[in-house]
Amino acid sequence: MAKNIVQHGKTIEIANTGSVAILSGSPVMVGKVVAIAITDIAAGQTGDGFTEGVFLLPKLTTDAITIGEQVHIKDGKVQNDATGADLAGVAWEDAAASSAIVAVKINA
């Protein structure tokens, strides 16, 4: 194994600089990386987030999403529109506009 390996890159530290807890399963942007909080992270504390995998994430209920398309995230919700949003990953399933969640392979 390479002597300069730091980690496999499947997790990243999340610093909660807000005033409320980040709940386990919540999507959090760490720079341009989507992280999914592994555990609840109290305000002012740090925790870890997954950076790989497929997760059920909240989405805008106005957007129909097609499996395999790139999706974006803004204000904690997955959406089609890239305007003012960050790349979230790839939709791992179809989701009707009326659906409140969608499976997303993050950072893909």
C-alpha cells in the first residue's frame, strides 16, 4: 500500500457552525463535496459524513427526476436546476414531481 495514503475518502469531517443540530442522514455541503451526516452533530461540534453511496434525499416536489440524470442540491433539497445550486450526484431512481424524496448516488 502507498505510504502516503491518508484515508480511502469515504468520509469527511463536518463542522457544525450553525446554532441547531445537524441530524443524522442530513445532506451537508463541505465546500463542493456532498456529505451525509453519519450521526447527529450538535451545534458547535464536529462529526463525520459519508461522501460515497446512494442515499434517499429530500427533493423539490415540483421537479420530476429521471434515473441517471445529474441532480443538484440547494438549501438541503435535490433539484434539477443548477442555478445557485451545487452538484449533488446522479439520480439512482426515477422520482415523480409529487415525490418528496429521491435516491441519489452522491458526488458522482
